[in-house]
Amino acid sequence: MVPWVKRLSALASSVLLFAFVLYGYSGIALVVGTLNLLWIVNERWARRSYSFLRSWILVLNTAFAAYGIWSGGPPLLALFLAGSSLLAWNGGLFLERWSDPPVAVQYLYLRRIGILLALGLSAGVSALALQGSFRLPFFAALLVLLASGMLWLRLISKAIRRSDSG
Amino acid sequence: MNMTWSWLLVTSLCSILILAGLLFGNGALLALAVPYLLFSLIPFWRNLKEPILAIERSVEPSSVQGGQPCRMTVFIENRGDDLEEVFLADALPPGLKAEESFAYHGGLRCGQSKTLVGVLRGVRGKYEFSGFKLLQHDLLGMCQREAFVSAPATLAVLPALERVERLRISPRRTRIYTGSIRSRESGAGVEFFGTRPYVSGDPMRHLNWKAGARWDLLITNLFEQERVADVGIVLDARKAVEVRANGESLFEHSVRAAASLADYFLSQGNRVGLLIYGRMMEWTFPGYGQAQRARVLVSLAKAELGEHAVFSELEHLPTCLFPSESQIVLVSPLLRRDVPMLRYLRAVGYRVLVISPDWIAFEKSLLPPGTFTDLAERIARMEREALFSKLRRAHVNVVEWDVTTPLHVSMKQGIAGGKRWFLG
């Protein structure tokens, strides 16, 4: 399950990078997108070079997303690129430690990273919407913000409860 | 708890994005930093609790002969909070090999236990198991905690034993218990010792009728008492006598010989002590029986080569450790400078038997065949023969042992040569 999530998120990163071509970032976007694709294709490489590549791809994708925003590119696309890159990178990290993870552990991992990314992306999206970076009705942006805020508060209170009981 | 390199990477990216956003006054860059920020906050949100694990290790049997397998069982129980991901690895002491991996990776719920079972094999030595290295991760790999869980155990891989046959020694002094060594005193025994005139109370079946007929008086046969004796085995562990060839050590053969002789003498009921003479003196106090056999073999399992300025010569051999006029068995490839000490031992009344592993044949396998090698071998042999000849003249009994042949074969060759040590 996690291997496929990792592959799909890496593929999503490539697709998002290729989508940047539509906004006039042909050269760099194509190179970084192709590197993402190569990472999926060659995931059976030696583990050390693979983990080295994984970190470099995250750095490249983040740098490209930041560059895209700085140069006036689509911020939503950049935010989702960052999210998918983080998911693919962390999935690779998980699979490096767990060669054959039990299903229960995979579910737990996916739930945890899912919550984290949902929270991060929704907070980011609402922030962008409130800044007027893209057209989202104010109430929708407020709803997303409130939802992410509630999720965040729930997680915080859960963590506090756990630390109190510990 | 430590942060991982992955956490450092995400946190660095997050910091750069926030700094860039603030620097350029770009809110979208700050929004981009939010997912990274959440990743870098994970260690503070999900704090790793200190693991409380109980690990029990058992090794059965706790001592084995070299090359034989032993079974190790490791019982792991989590007595603390749930652990999502732990990696437990046992660092086996060098020299031991496990057929299965003694490592565990996975989760451990509170009260959950795991049992790891495997087979160990090893070369001669005494191995102390310390414990397990524990590495605890959070599932996202942002933080980790390292710990050490103690799980002590000991395994002694004893030296392999060789068969030793009919090795008879004759120290001047024996002990009072009945054994198999001629005591040079008349009494109950099976070996003929002499005759004397009959005295009242002598058993009739001991009368020597032929001698009586010749001397025209009653003559009684005397028999030699057979008793146990003190045997001191000295293993030469000086680095100077070591030869290594093709990854094999001559010292290992010396250890094997010492172990076989100790086993033999103890099985004959003798009192055996062991001195390992090398970096320091390791003395196993003399004793009898199976318990002493175990002590001697464990001591030999631990034996290592060593170097010390004081013990570089055999002359510091502490004779006070060995009972006077007892039997000393030295297992050593021998150096030329060892002769005076062996002569001295003989002069003060000890019976000395030297088992000398043949280092020339052992080392020859290292050298390329050719005229020079043959010549070098001949010269070395002549020197060694001269050394042996000096020792034999001093009534020190020497057995040269080609380690490619079993020890008892060399002993038999000694018998064929009519060596005094065997004849007693």
C-alpha cells in the first residue's frame, strides 16, 4: 500500500512539475519532472544512492516550488507540489526502514501522514486564498481555515492529554 | 531523544522558505512553508517515551566444543508504553556466527513479547554477551531514541579434544590415592616390582615358587603400587613462538594438545593444574575430576597469545606452583633459549615432557616450493634436532608433533622410537 502511495505521489509531483510548463517554465520544470519520473522508475537502485537521490529530489522540488511562487507562478500548484514531494519523500523513508511492513503499521503510517498533509495543505490553501493568491470564495476559505484549525486543536489537545497521562 | 537527518532536512527547508517569505515579503512563500513546518513539529507533538524492555537471554549449553552448535533464546518483553517502531540488534562478539539474525524490527505493544531463537557457532574462546542496541523511531522518521538493554550471558567455546592413548608418565612423587601411575613403592598393584623373603601374613598366592626353589627359602613377589600424580600442564602462549600460516594459527594446535592432555590425565584420576604462560600467568589451581576438567577447558578457551618483557623468557616459570618432583608437561614449539630452564626443571627433580608442535612443517606450507625452501627447511630441522638432542641429554622427554597428523600418532611414533617418557 505505502509503496504505491509513494509511487503515485512521486508521479503526481512529476505531473505538477510538467503542469508548470503551461505557465512558461519549460526548461527547469521538464528537467526536475523528468528526475522525479526517473526516481520512480529506478527505485530498485542501491539503497544508499536511492536515499541520497530521495533527499535531493525533495530539495529540488521545494526549490522549484519556491522559485515558481517567487517568479509569479501558480502558488496553489507549488503548494500541492510541495505536499506530494513530502509524501513521496517520507514514503521512501518509511520503506527504507520497513522492508515488508505489516498492514496495520501501513494503515497507521498513512493515517498519520494523511492527517499531517491534510492539515498542512488546508492551512496553506486557506492562507493563499485569504491572501488572494487564487479565487476562492471568502466563506470557502474561512471554512477550510476553520476545519484545519479544528483539526490542529484536536491534535494539540490529544498530545497534551497524552503527555499529562504519561 | 534525537532528531534525525530527515528532520534536519525538512526543518532547514522550512526555515529557508520562511526566511525567503519574510525577506521578499511574499505571503505565498510563507504558506508554502506550512506543510514543512508541521513535519518539523512532529517530534514535539509525538514525544518518544522511554522504552522499558526486559530482555532475557539463555544459551544452551553454556559451553560447547569448537564448531559445535549451541542454541540461543532471546525473550523480549515490553513493560512500558506501546512502541510503534523499534529496532533491536544484538552485537555478537567477534568469532561467533549466528545462523539466524538476532534482530527485531517492528512494533511492540505494552505487555507484548517476542522470542528469538537461533543457532550459534564459534571458534575457541570465551564470549560475553552484553545486550541489545535499541533504536526507537517515530513512524514518520523525524525523531529517534537510542538505548542499550542489558541481556548478559556467557558462552565458552572449548578447544577440540584429541584422543590420547596409553601415555604413561613416571614422576618421582605420587599422591596417596590409587591411580594408574607407578609409584616406585611396593604394595597392592599389578606390575611386578621385586622379591623379598616371605614374612608371616604375606598372601600365599604371591609366593614366587621358582625363586624359592632356587634359594631354598620362601620368596614373595612384590608389586608396584599404582597411584595418582600431580601433573602441571604449561601452555606456552608467548607471541615469539607463534606461527601463522594460511590463516591458521600454530597456537590453536598447542591449545588443542594442552586440552587433550589435560583431559587424558584427569580421566586417569590425576591432579592436574594448568599454567598459561604468555602476556601474564594464568594459573588454574590443581584439582581432580570433571569439575577441574571444566575449569581447565574454560581456561584454555580463554587462552590468548601475549607479550610481556618479563615473560619473554621461560626462565620466569614459577616452579613453586608445581609440587616438587611432580610431572610437568610443556606444550610449546620451543625456542633455543628455553633449554636452560627445562634443564633446570629436570635438575630440581621434576619429570618434564615437552610436546612440541612442529612449526617447520607448519610454516613450510606458506613458502613456495623450491631449492631454497628445501635448504631452509633442512637447516631449521638440523637446528631443531640439535635443540631436542640437548634436551634429551638432560633427560627431558620431547615429542615432536606434526600438527597435520593426530596427536596420538606422534605419541605412537614416540613409542616406536622407544622414548623414555613412555617407558616410564
